[in-house]
Amino acid sequence: MDTIILEKLERIEKLLETQQAMQKQVLNFNDACIYLELSQSHLYKLTSTGSIPHYKPNGKKLYFNRQELDNWLLRNRSNSIDEIEQEAANYLIKKGRVQL
């Protein structure tokens, strides 16, 4: 019984830590790993290659702007099939190949 309670308390503690990280505008490295659901090694690789926006104010510690991370996550949007079909129809109408 005690182990079940301890496990539940640990889960609650992790959820509270995650919730605190989601409310901050500027995330430290560990918060960014949690927010992005990435391993530390993968996030280091992304920062070293310049693939993800980040800040190093003192030249050592890494910080991230949460809004910039959201924009980075939402890049390279894929259109739905309906959107692609609409674009194709608009293109054909514009080129005069289809008469309405």
C-alpha cells in the first residue's frame, strides 16, 4: 500500500514540475527537453547544428523562448487532401483550363 502511494506522489510531483515548465516564457535546457519531449543528447545536437533557436547569454547555459519553440514545432506544415485539391482546382481555373 505504501509503495502505491509513493508512486502516485512521484507522478504528481513530475506533473507539477511539467506544469511549472509550461508556464514559463524562458525555458532552461532541462525544461526545454521536457517541453519538446526530446532527449538531452538530441536537443544538444539540434542546438549545436543551429537547427533550433536558442540563447547562450553567458556562453555556457542554454535557454529557449517558448514561443520560438512553438513556432519551430509548427514549421513545415503539411496540407490536407482537401486543401491540395482546392489549390489544384484554383490553379486550373486561374490558367483557364477549366470552364465553369
